[in-house]
Amino acid sequence: YLYDQLKAYKMLDMVAFVDPSLIGAVGCGNGTVKAQHMKDRLVTAKPGQMFMLPYNSGDHWTLTLVDPDKETAYFMDPLKRRLPTGDWMSIVETAVRMYNAEKKKQGRSSVQWKNLAGIPPQPSNKECGYFIMRYMRDIVEDKDMSLFPSK
């Protein structure tokens, strides 16, 4: 559905996806392997394209949007609404460094992380998957990318 919507809205050059089965906390290898999968997708980016990375930490879904050109990650957590720490942040930062190395681009020392303001929170602790799908739909339906102040 989301891909078809992007195609219909002529947004395929603006937004793309990273397969969550390659980057999740369970069964996807160590952090370096996950970062490599992510980098392999980021290097396919068109100028200004952002990538949606739905991530399951083992018991909770979050969504990160990565703009590899601007080295910016927008983080959406329907439960806690705070920036990530630990493994996920490290994996994303490693992937962006790998992307910069492959593109032979001098990058920042670290990714600029931003919470995406105004996202609806989940009402209890069981709806995170639904809310991540909702966020992805809302992003796809935001044809002018107004959710992202720097875009």
C-alpha cells in the first residue's frame, strides 16, 4: 500500500524503505551486519531522499527516518517519545559513516538526531506496531514533506 501511494503521489524519489527484517534486534546479526544492510540501502539514495527504518528492539517498535545526505535521523517512539540510546543509535551512526565512506564524503562526527514533534502517542503498551504503520502512512500522505521542518 505505502509503495503504491508513493508511486501515485510521484514521491518515489523522496521516500524509500529499509526492510525491518534486515535491521531488527532479533535474528538479524550483530550491529555491524545491521549497519551494513542499512548502508547498502542508503547508497541507492537519490539526492534528498529519506529512508524509513521501522525497528523492533525485541519488544517495541520505533520508526527512524534517515536523510543520508544531511546526516540527519528523525526518531519516532510512540511510547516514550525520546531520542534513542545504545545499540540502535550506534547502528544508524555506523551505517551513515559507512555510507559516507562509500560515497567518499567527509561527514560529521555523528548523526544529528531529532525527535519528530507532534506525533500521536500510543495509549497503552501494546499498540506500537500499529502506530509505526500509522506514522509511515502519515509521512507518505504528507506530499510536501511538511512534517520535516528542514525539508
